[in-house]
Amino acid sequence: MFVMKIARLLQLAVFLAFISAMSLMTHADSESVVADRLEFTLPLGIPQDVWAYYIPKENPLTRSKVELGRELFFDKRLSADSSISCASCHDPQLAFTDGKQFSEGVGGRFGTRNAPSILNAMFNSGQFWDGRAATLEEQAKLPFINPDEMGNTSLDEVVARVRNIETYPDKFRRVFGGDVTIDKVAMAIAAYERTLVSADSPFDRFQAGDRAAMTDAAKRGLLIFRTKGRCNICHNINASFPFLTDQNYRNTAVAANHKSFDALTERATKLVQQNNSRSSLLALSGERGGAELGRFVVTGNTLDIGAFRTPSLRNVELTAPYFHDGSAKTLAEVVRYYVKGGNDHPLRDWELGALLMSDEEQHDLVEFLKSLTSDEAKAMAAKSMKKE
Ligand code: HEC
Ligand code: HEC
């Protein structure tokens, strides 16, 4: 009996020793993870599970990876003449846009589209106005070799630049456990971009129950937005996807602003009828006005001619000018565009049409749009105003 008790006690002691050894091991393990864990609080209005859903398993977020991505994002030395970084066109003080109609890259070259905000870009169905890049990782490589943006002649050239900056190779080894590659550059930048989430605006506080968070004019504007303005058909208000976009590609006929659009539409339609190859469609997009073909270049479907992804409306107060071609200088101008029903065009989305809306109602609608500005983005913008 006694012997058996001793044996049991011994067993227990061995078991306990084993457990504490295990916990020591996991403790040591988790300590290095803890050291690299991202301290990050989501802004009011973005549910944790929604954010987590959009972080790919292949590219988990760690503090050091995000830090490396941030460094790359702001580094002008990665462009052909060391004059342009991602942040030149996605400036934190302008809610990660550039404030220009068309972006200016190396050597004063201009692109053909307005720079979108990177805030909340991680939630996009596809990247770019036409969704031609599937992921942030895929997108991040392209500005480096766009001749109108950072102007490198190849991705190898980009890798060589990163390798030649003394502090980078070590950081890449620490974060990824290997040498610099273009995929790792893209992964680090994408990880950083997944921390650029924005909400916590008067609208979010209002939705959370603080009735005083929005002005009366903004509240009236919200009602117009969801009723007679018909805005929420595409910029839908949805608590589980709170970005005021349906993430679909829509033709609002803004593309018809360009004088070559009709001729290009005709040629694109012919090419499709003649069963032409993808490459001939892509060649069209490189022609003057070709950027106006929009989503068509990705799908080859003529119904997508002139279609662009419905943008998020968060922080629009800070991201003028508007539309993919930067053609509207103010939010009042955007609203006027919708009130007239958009440009006349056979491919225009059938949800759009002339609206009956008084000047005061239009003003209220703009006030609502301004209630979508996050406090943080506004504070950064205010800092830049002080500097000027
Ligand atoms: C010269 C200006 C310029 C530079 C430099 C630049 N971008 Fe952009 N960015 C743009 C423009 C313009 C677009 C939209 C282009 C389009 O839709 O065809 C865009 C689109 C994007 C998008 C898609 C956003 C959306 O809503 O679809 C992301 C993400 C992005 N850029 C990240 C980056 C990163 C990362 C870098 C640096 C590696 C970078 N950009 C460098 C101008 C620039
Ligand atoms: C049929 C779908 C649809 C409806 C309805 C709609 N929008 Fe849009 N909205 C879009 C699309 C698509 C774009 C991008 C168009 C482009 O640039 O070619 C856009 C762009 C915008 C922009 C510019 C954002 C930016 O970053 O450049 C604002 C602001 C805007 N819409 C507000 C409104 C308001 C206010 C209403 C209601 C009066 C409204 N929208 C109705 C689809 C729609």
C-alpha cells in the first residue's frame, strides 16, 4: 500500500516536472513572439473579425515586418532617381493621397489616374481603380517599375537597390530569415498597409449610439444618402463591412469626360467581336485615353468598359480631387455630378439618373460625407496645414 503511494507520488512528481519544463519551453517561445507582437488597436467602427479575415495566413503581421514595410514605403532611394517614394503619392497628411488630379512620378512624368487613399485598401476586392492586382502584395511591386511612378527598369533593379542600402539586408534576415527578394519587399509593404485602417469618425460614434456625434445637417444628409440620393445602392452602409462601398465595378460615366472615350469604346467593342487576344486589349489600354476603359482591360467584357471600383467614402473630406480622373475638385461638385445623373452615356449604370435635390439638401449631403473623416486622419492633415 505504502509502496504504491510512493510510486504514485513519484509519478506525480515526474509529471509535474514535465509540465513545468514544457511551460518553460513554451514560455521562452512565446516570449520572442510577444517581443514581435504587433501592438495595435483597431479604430471604433471596424470589427476585429473583419480585419483579421483580410490578413492572409501566408503573410502574418509582426511588429518588425510592419516596421520594415513602413521604412520601405517612405524610402525615396528605391526610385530610379531617388526622388519618389510610395508616400510621395500616398501622403499620410492627405489621408494617403497626393492632392493632385494625376500623380507625378520620376522626372516630372504624370500618370493617367487619380491616386486613391491607401487607408482601408486592405479591404478592396482588387487593387487599383480597375482591380487589376488581386492582392496588396501583387500591387506593391508595380509602382517600382511603372515609368510614370518610381521608374525602375526591372524588379531586379529594385532588389539591387534595397540590397545596396546597408541597413536593409540585416533587417530582411531578421524579419524573414533570408536574403532580400522582391516578394519579401512586397510582403513587408503589404503588412504595413494592413495597419493603415481608418474609422473612428463622427459617423462611427453616431452608429455606436452617440446621437450628438453628428451635426443636424450631417444627420439630414445621412437620410438623403440612403433615400432620395440613392447613394447607398453602391456606397452601402453595412456594419459588417463598414467602408461605404459594394466593392463592385460600376460605370458612372465619369470616363466619358475624356474626348477619346467614345472612339476607344468603339474600337474595344470591335476587338472583342473579332475575338482578339488579351494582348491586343491590353495594348488598347496603353493608348491615349486607354485608362478610361477601366475594368474592361481586366475582364475583356464589353459591359465593363468605363467601369471602376466603387470607392470607399471614408475620409473623402481630405482626398480631393475626386473620381478616377480627378475631375471633380470638391465634394459639392461630386454631388452636382450625381444630381444631374452623371454624364450621358449608353453604358452608364442603370441605377443612376437625374435626382431632384435642393441646394440645401445637397449641402447636407456634403456635411454627411464630412462626418466620415476619422479623427486621426484629420489630426495628421491639420499638422500639415500648420507647416505650410
Ligand atoms: C507617382 C505616384 C505614385 C507612387 C509613387 C505610388 N503610387 Fe500607389 N497609386 C497611384 C495611383 C495613381 C494609383 C491608381 C492607379 C490605377 O488605378 O490605375 C495608385 C494605386 C495604389 C493602390 C491601390 C489602391 C486602391 O484603392 O485601389 C495601392 C495599394 C498603392 N497604390 C500602393 C502603393 C505603394 C505600396 C507604392 C510604393 C511601392 C505606391 N503605391 C507608389 C500613385 C502612386
Ligand atoms: C451606381 C453606383 C453608385 C451610386 C448610386 C453612387 N456612387 Fe458614388 N461612386 C461610384 C463609383 C463607381 C465611383 C468611382 C467613379 C469613377 O471614378 O469613375 C464613385 C465615386 C464617388 C465619389 C468620389 C470618391 C473618390 O475617392 O474619388 C464620391 C464622393 C461619391 N461617389 C459619392 C456618392 C454620393 C454622395 C452618391 C449619391 C448621391 C453616390 N456616390 C452614388 C458608384 C456610385
